[in-house]
Amino acid sequence: MAENNDATLREINSAISVMSWGYYFWFAVYFLMVILTVGLPGLAAIITNDPETSRYLAGGGALAAAMTHALKPHEYATGFDAGLQLLWKTRVALITGAIDAINASSALSKAIDLTTFRYSPPSPPPN
């Protein structure tokens, strides 16, 4: 039984490591996209004197805003954060003996489900 708990604990520790990197990745993507969305039109309005360059910078800001809306990096960062919280609670509960390896494995599955990439194409309108 102890080796089963040790194997589950190793899986949880590995998932915590991967989810931490995933959280920081999506947070960095969100941060970069917001900076581009706000910064490029600001540069277009303040710094450039060339109308064509201003148009390209403003268009880049609009493209960054559209990509931020399509990618939804803040939602993925939130999903990874919720998955990490669940895994930390499960890890502590498994170490203290409050839950067994079976319940810990199901919590691990739930945490992974929280971090799944949720893109789906729009469904056609009903007839």
C-alpha cells in the first residue's frame, strides 16, 4: 500500500511541476498580449510621424487584441491555477493519510481536466 501511495505521490509531484510551467506560460502569453494590445496603438499615436507606420502599429495592436480574445490565455492560466490548488491539497491529504491513493488519483484526473485546452469550433446554429 505504501508503494502505491509513493507512486501516486510521484505522479502528483510531476503534475505539479508541469502545471506550474503551464501556468507561467499562459500568464506570460496574457501579459505579452495585453502589452501589445495597449502599447502598439499608443506608440502609433505618440511616437511616429509617418501615417503608414502609425497605421501598421495600430493594426498590430488590433491584431493582438483579436488574438487575446481568441486564445483566452487568462482562462487557461486560471485553469492551471485551479488545477495546481487541487493538486497541492491532494498532495497534503495523501501525505497526511487523509485520503488513499485511489481518491488521490481521481483528484489528479480532475486537476488535469481543469487544464485541458478547451478550444472547439463554433457549432452550427440549430435548424
